[in-house]
Amino acid sequence: MSWLVLASGSSGEPWWISLIKAAIVINLVLFGFAYLTLIERKVMGRMQLRYGPNRVGPFGTLQPIADLVKLIRKESFFPAAAIDVLYILGPFLAAFTALTTFSVIPWGPGWTIGGYEVTGYVADVSISLLLIFAIGSIGIYGFIIGGWASDSKFALLGSMRTCAQLVSYEVSLALSVLGVVIMAKSLSLVDIVAAQGADIWYVIPQIVGFVIFILAGTAETARAPFDLPEAEQELVAGYHTEYGGMRFGLYSMSEYINLITLSGLAVTLFLGGWHGPWLPGPVWFIIKLAVIIFVFIWMRTTLPRLRYDQLMRFGWKVLLPIATVNAVVTAILVVWI
Amino acid sequence: MQPFGTLKGFGVTFKHIFKQPITQQYPEYKRPVYPRFRGRHRLHRHANGLEKCVGCSLCAAACPSDCIRVVAAENTAEHRVSAGERYARIYEINLSRCIFCGYCELACPFDAITLGNEFELSEYSRDDLIYTKDMLLAEPIKRIPVQDADLYDTPIPAYKTSS
């Protein structure tokens, strides 16, 4: 049962509390994903002088449910030439890894309920930051496998682009976080949040890292202006061209949950996690999460898509050097001051 | 300057959140059609109740998509339908073929057929799209608002001033 010990971390809470918390967090994240699609369409609509979906339910609030029902009821076909095991495995891998990564993000200070100590995170792994990046990298396999196994030119090109883009920007993303890790002297997200509660939020000393994190994160979640993997005008839909029904839904879900996780990571690393005055921790966490997600949506409406060479140049020649310098300067300052 | 230009773009999109959307919510709000909009056909009567159509089939001859079918019959003293010698015993327009060009209107010597303002013509079956004489003679059930004619003579389009 060593994995249970790992899951419940160093705190003394029984393992079943972790399971309950995991169920709650997964359901909240799924709920958040469903309404994120609606909110994104609403906000984008407003920015483009439209209403966005407003037909299903009051103010369109039942739109995600209608979408879900539509996707589930659709035929789950696959192309005749597709490699069926991998074709089905692709979306599952992507969705699974997307859901897993949220488990290490702390969202509260921890409480004592009915004599049991309940921590404000599902799992505290001492290397949770590395874990998130590692699982995220496994998630890329979901995209590559899906695009490759569906035997389509568009899907293959899309998955190649996804692969190249995600691998390129993962470097800058990991390096931009390095400054925070150096300042907090820990890879555990719980410790990083605790360090920010004691000290200032790292967005102030690590503003460069924060900006790089947001930019590389946009590319990492393949959102506009870095949405080349699914550029509709040139590739039909990217790696999920040949997918339909709930398999497409799983891909879409994994993309949005990756966005939520990434925003949660930005909040945790740079914006002090759940720390904040007056309101309880989870509320602050959700407020900050909403702000970051709004910035992502805002960016999507405002900026046009980059060309592929611009994307690569921006990743390797702009973000990577700045992230490296940022990490080195932070290291020097931390050692000398 | 490139970065400031980008930031300006962010400002523009943010500002637009607080503006009223210019969307016209269609089924609730029907945008008034142009005064000379060509919608569903209508057949007309004289003031004394007689039909204007005399069954000459000129409309059917003019129709490029061949969607009008006219079968004429003689008027008699005890059964007088139209003002002319003959009347249209059958007058059918297949609206699934009609292209709303208005040639029938131009071809008609008695102004018996005109193109009205109705544009909501969807049906569940193709057969329902064949409009018979009774349907064309009847007053339209749905009233379509018609735009004020001089609104379109202004140099600035209405959607720019009204929203």
C-alpha cells in the first residue's frame, strides 16, 4: 500500500479522506471545465459584440449539458484504416493525464473536521512540480498517438505540430518556474505556497518568470495565439480531425482541463496560491484561477495566430534565453543576498 | 511600437465587453425587411372580390426555375371567378424550386401576382412547400415588419446608428 502512503503524503490523515477529496476535486474540475467552455464562449462573444450562447436554459447556462448530451449520443465511429487500440487509447491518455495533474495543486490551508485533519490538497508529493511536468509530457503522447493512429494527413500534421510546439515550449515553461523553485527552496507546491504566505507573492520578484510562464503556458495548452496544432484554416482540426462524439469530447476536455491546471499552477507558483485576506482559502484560489483563465480567454480574442516559424523563433530565441537569464539572475541574487 | 500596439489591442477587446452587443435576436426580433424585398408570392383580388389572375400562364412562361403551374378554365355566367374570360382553376407555386427572382411579377399583365414580404418558409415536408391558389390568395398569417423606405436612403446604414 505504498502508493496510498504516497498519496496521503506526510500528513497524518487517513487514506480515505484523500479519496473523498480526490473525488470532490475531480468533479469540481470537470464542472469547471464544462462551464469554462460556456464562459469562454460568453466572454469571447461579448468581446466581439455578440451575446454568445443564450438559448439553452436561462442565459445559456445549460449549454454545456446540451453539448455533453449531444457528444455522448453521437456515433463513436473510427476510420477504417485507423489503428483501433491506439485510436481509442489516445483521448483516454490525454484526459487521464489532464485530470491527474490537478491532484498536487493545493487549494486551501487545511482544516480539522470531526477530529480528522483534512489538508487542502489531494496529495503532497515532495517533487510535485516535476510530477506535473512529467505527467504533462505523458499527456503529449495522447495527442501524438491519436493523431498518428487515425491515419489522416491533417491529423498527422496536427499531431506533429502539437508535438514540436509542446516540446519546444515545455523547456521555457520549466525554466520560467526555476526562479520560483530557487526562491522557495522546494519543489513541493505546498511548500511554495507556504513560502509565499510568509513572504511576498512571487509574481513581484519573479514578474519575468510569470510573463514567460503565461506565454509558454498558452503555447503549452495550444491556445490562441499559439493554436497552430489545431489551426482550422490550414489543418481541419489538428490531431483530433478524425475524432467524433465523446472521444473528441475527451480531447476537448483534456485541453480545457490542462488550461485549468496550468492556471492553477500559475496561481500556486506566482500569485500566492490560496493566500489572501478575509475570504477562505479555496475562494481566493478560485478567484485567482478565474482571473488567470480570463487572461487566457482575453488573449485568445485579441491576438491573431502566429506563423509557424514565428512560433518557433519566439519559443527558442526569445522565451528560452529570457527564461534562462531569469533563472540565473535569481540564483545569483538568492545566493548573494 | 510593437508591444504597445499589442497592448492597445487588449484594451480594445476589454472595452467591448461593456458595450451592448449588436446581435439581433432573430426569432424574437424580426429585422424589418427592405420595402422591395422579394418574399413569398401573393395572388390578389379586385375590390369587388374577383380574382385578378386570368390564367394566361405568362408567369409560368417567364419562370426560370419552372415552379409555377397554371391550369386555366372558362368563366361562365353562373360561375365567375376572375374579371377576364378565363380564370386559373389550378394555380400552384412550388416554393422549394422558386428562386424569388420576381419575373412572374414582371410578366403578369394584370398585377395579379406579386412577391410579398414573408421569408419564413420552412416546412417539415417538401409537399408542404407547394403553395396552392387558396394559400396564395389568403392574407399571410405571419406579419413581417417592413423597413421604412427612407431609412435606406441615408448614407450611414441603420445598423451603425441604431446600436
